[in-house]
Amino acid sequence: MIDPFLLGILGLVLLFFLIAVRVPIAYTMILVGMAGTAIQSGSTVLLYQLKDLAYAQFSNYDLSVLPMFILMGGLASRCGLSRDLFRAANAWLGRFNGGVAMAAVAACGGFGALSGSSTATASTMGQVALPELRRYKFSPSLATGTIAAGGTLGILIPPSVVLIVYAIIVETNIVTMFAAALIPGILAMLMFMATIAIYVRLVPGSGPVGEAVPRKELVAASIAVIPVAIIFGVVIGGIYAGIYSPTAAAAIGVFLVGIYGFGLGRLNWGSFVEALLETARTSGMIFLILLGAELLKIFMARAGVPQAAAGFLQESGLAPFQILALIIVAFLIFGCLMDSLSMVILAIPFFWPVVAGLDFGLGPEETKIWFGIIILVVVELGLITPPVGLNVFIINSLAPDVPMRETFKGVMPFFGSEIVRVLLLIAFPAISLLLPRLLQ
């Protein structure tokens, strides 16, 4: 009989081979997990495992929050809220050098707070902001790079689908993770805007000055985004205040966005059904990935691979922060192979036991929170990292006349900004932990 540990290593090799040849991550994990368990423990054990595993996985109440937030984002994108956000941000910032690009980043942050998805943010804001950036003669690399990078804000600014999945995997409180993500998310938005301001000064002509709008138009644009602020305040504010659970908050958000859309005639039954179908497809994909991850985790745990990795790193003599640096590099490499959600679901069960055994001067719960925010920022980088860079591909589909190398060139300043943010979050854990500590 084959050695269990060797079988686990062979399973990992097969896993990464299938990912590299672009087999969908859910099917890859299910295949490797089922085959490994069958070889390791026999087909009877596998069948008994399959009998209860799906129900045990999907009956988790915390997972009910995912379809609700996905639906809220789908409705928001169909209600034209992205246009309102960009119009208001551009009215305030467009008059500055590179201001239209800064407005695009601000609008991405605002829309990300409603959609919870980076790819949805990049796709929706690309359709709204790219025509304006082109109208003002922004350089193609800066215009496309700004939207691709700005789209990554959807993964961290709460509510975030990936953030919820991380909280479920490491068994920490979703509300606490939302609180921890708020300041780093706002910091990202400000740093992106500062990056644009520096870039347009270093590269003259890349980001011209927009038009100063009349006061009447400024007021009208500002009033138009009040509903967005109210929806965000009711949903996230209610969660932070402990008035209702994240699932209830998401349902309230869906109701408010629906009332807003139908009330102003921006939403009809056709688009509502489209949003429902999109939610079903996305939720089904996420749930299938989670099932695959659970099958893979059981196989790997029986093979002893995570335990061996944790023991090896903890006994390597490396300092905790050196081990953290290696984990960050591993996530950057994964970002070149898979999307952010798959990355978190696949890798966190392997790396979290390692981090949990290290001393960073924080308690166990605070370590979960701090590590989660750092990893989500690194996962953001994966969305704009060659050769995959999912957000870059999305923007390229919206601007096919701009070579992909130009878009990757445009995201590099933002990539540098994100590296600085990672270092700040590592050096100053209070950036992530301030709000959770205040809410205790």
C-alpha cells in the first residue's frame, strides 16, 4: 500500500498540474479529494463521506449570507448606482490633475461596498469610467490600469464575498472581519488616489485636468449618491451596531436596493430575474468550490500534509515574520494561476495551521483577523498580477484596442502601492485591529 504522505504529495502535484492546464478549480479539488480518499481509505469510506458531507457543508447558516450579498451587488449594478457614484466623485475630483482617474478609484470603492466582488466592480466601473477617461485623453495604460486596480477594492471593503469565505474557513466572526477590513480598505483607496497624483506629475500628459462643474451640478451629483450612503449605512452600520446579523443585513440591503431600483424605474422584472439567475450561478460555483475544498482538506489531513508543512516551518529556525513573508510569496505565485476566491479556499486550510502556531505578539483571535486582512490584500494583488491578472483580462475585454501589456504597465504603480500597504499592515497590526477592539 502506498505511503499516505507520499500519496498526499502526489495529490498536490496532480492538483497543481490540473490547475495549470486550466481545469476548473472546483472539479480539480473534487477529483483529487475523491481519488485520494478512495485510494487511501477505500471506496466504501468515500461513499459514506459523500453521503453526509454536502449537507453538512451547505447547511452552515453562515453561508446563507453569500447569495444575499451577491444578489445585492447584482441589483446595484443594474440600478445605475455605479454611474451615480462616478458622477459624484468626478464632480468633486475631476478638476484636479488626474482627477477623473481618482474619481474612478473613489467610485470603485463605493461600488465595491455594495457589490462585494472585485470582478463585478472592475467590469461595472470599466463600462462607466473608461469612456470618460478616454474622452479626457488619459493615457491608455493609466486609464485601463486605474480601473483594473480600482476593481480590487471590492474584495476588501465590506461586505466582501472573499472576506466572508475566509471568516468561515478559519471560524472567526464575520462582523469582526468586516470591522477589521474597513480602515485598510479606505487606506487602499486613498493610496491609489495618491499613486495617481504622483504618476501624473512624473509622466506629464498622462492624466489631464478634467472640467470644473458648476455648483448646481455638484450639488445634484452629491444628492444622487445619498441613497448609496443610506444603503451602506443601514447594512454595514446595522451589523457593526449589533442590530442584526450579516445575513439579515444582506437581506435588508437587497430589499433597499430593490425598492430604490423599482421606485426610480431603473429596475424591471427582466433585470431582476437576470440578477437572480446570476446569483444562482455564482453561488452554485462558490458552493461547489467549498465542497471540493472540504474533500481535499479531508484527504490531505489524513495524509498528514498540512501537519508536516506546519511542523517543517515551525522547526525550520525561521522567525515568524520570515515564515509570513514566505506565505505571502506563495500567495503571489498562486495569484498567477487562479482567481482570488479559489486561492483563499484552497490555500488557507494549509497555511492557517502554520500561522496559528507562530507568535506574532497577538492573541489567537487577533492573529486570525490580522492574518486574514494581510492575505486579502495579497489576494488583491493576484487580480492584477501577470500572467493571469483576472481584472486585467476583464478590462482588456472592455478596451480591446489597448494591448494587454499596456494595461499591465498601467497597474504596476498600483502594485507598488499595494506592496507598501502590505508592509504597513504587517508593521502596524493596529490598522486592522483598531475597529474590532473598539467593538468589543
